[in-house]
Amino acid sequence: MKKTIFACLIISGTLLSSGCSINKNKKEMTEQNNNSIFPKGDKLSNDWFTGNAFLTPLLAKDKNNEFAMGSVTFEEGARTNWHTHPKGQVLIVTEGEGFYQEKGKTARNIKKGDVVNIPENVEHWHGASAKSKLVHIAITNYSGDINVVWLEAVSEEDYKNVNK
């Protein structure tokens, strides 16, 4: 009888301590997931992005919507190449800090809660700062089947100057 009670106590203690560890891990995972509205998504091509950028598609162009929408996550230092949109784009920053810059203008700091309305055919880039990730929802309009024209990468020197 004593051996049975002792064995039950050991098993109960093991299950209880495992449960605490599992609950701690679940709590950490939940806290991480609650910080972002959408999952990180799939890595984007370094043909058009410097550093690590990821996309979670939210809405595809269809017969009712002449735009696509996605959540883009830029890790620290990640950014787009210079590019244009034939019918413009809207960025809604949901997390972190970064920059938006139009060609020939001073870069603008962007952070959670900012909305950037990008006019059609304006050459620009956007991405995270060197010290913070950036997450934004991009709403990109189409002209026919085209929604973006990719150009050259933002130079390291230009990016460093923006981060001063």
C-alpha cells in the first residue's frame, strides 16, 4: 500500500511539473503570437528585398477588388528595393519602426499606427530600421496585371545615412 501511494505521488509530481513546463511554454508562445496580428509568412526573394522580409497574403486581387493585400514583416535592417506602383499603394504599420523614402526626398520615420499613402508611379522604398523590425499591411493596387515595378537595391551607404 505504501509503495503504491509513493508511486502515485512520484507520478503526480512528474505530471504536475511537466504540466507547469508545458503551461509556461504555451504562455510564451501565446505572448509571441499576440504581439503580431498575422503570422510572419513566407520569406520574400532577395531579388527585390535586402535582408529578411516575409509575406503573409491576406487578400488576392479578384473580380471585386483591383488590389492585393498582405502583411509584410521586415527583420532589422531589411528593406525593399526602390520600386513603383502603377496605381499606388497604402501601408498601414502594425508593429515596429522603419523608414519610407521617395526618390529625391528625405526619408520619413514610420512606426506602429502610421498610414502611408503612396501615389502612383512614385519611386520609393520602405523597410525596417537597423535596430527594429517593421511589420506593415500593404494594400497594392493593380493596373491590369501589374502592381509593382522593381528597380535597383537601396545602397548600403544610403541606408546607413537614413539610420543615423
